[in-house]
Amino acid sequence: MSIKDWPAGERPREKLLGRGPQALSDAELLAIFLRTGVQGCSAVDLARQLLEHFGGLRMLLECGEQDFCAAHGLGPAKYVQLQAVLEMSRRHLESQLMRESALESPTAVRRYLASRLRHEPREVFACLLLDNRHRVIRYEALFYGTINAASVHPREVVKLALAHNAAALILAHNHPSGVAEPSMADRQITDRLVQALGLVDIRVLDHIVIGDGEAVSFAERGLL
């Protein structure tokens, strides 16, 4: 049976309009993105098959182009469309931070940093540069690979902060293992950066470690 033949209250689009996107299942949301199914398979049925194939919505959203396009019912056009949607989401989160103090929006800060770092297959060390009212100036990824005292150079962080006239920073990096617990190396790097930036009167407000579905704040742990 075609989705058009379903009762109006069960069709994903009508359900979203009537009850809001939060009322839809992952499969129903994905079906709206897909727009159409394939021969003998409605968009919702195809969405369910894809979620089972990839192991869930997050894995589908974060998979690479080759794996995405190889899946039944998908292809380059859908991949491009999805990447555009994901980037719009990241920019929306960023625009929210731009309008208010990062200190007053810790949830928004974590959500934005997670959108940037959670999917990375390797460790990425980044900074949120803040003005004197703690509003975001910009996000910058600086170092890639295994993050340790040898690979994160304080002078580069100081140089970046001065170049953008930042008054404060929020440091961030991800743990691809999914475990957000800070390591001893993480603590040592943070101490070095706090000292180096303090010499030019730039404060480190927090260091946030992004894991799989969780984030740990150095400030909340009393580690700063």
C-alpha cells in the first residue's frame, strides 16, 4: 500500500505538521528525507531497512560517501542532500552561540562541539574563540591525530587567539573511543595552555572532552 493510501494521521508529513517533528520515529523522519521509496517498498519501509542496515540513524548520518551511496535506495544525490542538511544544522547551532554568552549557554556549547567533533575518526583538538562578553568569535580545529603534550603547541593556540583578538577560549577535543573521561595527558595539555594564554591575559574558561553521547567539562570537574 502506498503512503498516500494511509490514514492522514499516520502519514509522516501530515503527522509532522499536526504533531511536530518530535512525534515521529527515526524511520518516519528518514522517510521524509528520502521522499520516495523504491519499487515495491514505501519510503517508510525503505527507511526501516536502511536503519537496520546501518545500525541506527546516527551511523547512517555519519557514514562515508562510499558506504552511503552503496546502500539500496541511496546514491550521490541523496548523499549531497544529507551533507547539506547536516551542515545547516551545525551552522544553526553556531548562530545560536553567536547571539549569547557561551557561559550562559553550556548546553548549546556542548551540543555545538559534539556536532563538530563526535563523528571524527581521529582525535581533533579545537578552540572556541570568545570576545570579552564571552560570545563566540569563531571555531577553529588546530591539531589532528593522537593528542598529547608533543602534538599540541601552545604557541599556535596563543597565536590564533591574538590574531582574532580573543579575550577567552574554550578548548575541546574528542575521544574516538567514545569514552569522554579526561586522561592525564589531557590535564597536562590544559595546564600548559592555561599558563601560556595567561601570559597574554587570555582566559581558558573550560576544556570539554567529547565522547560518544557524553561530554566532560574540566570546569565542572574542578580541573581548571
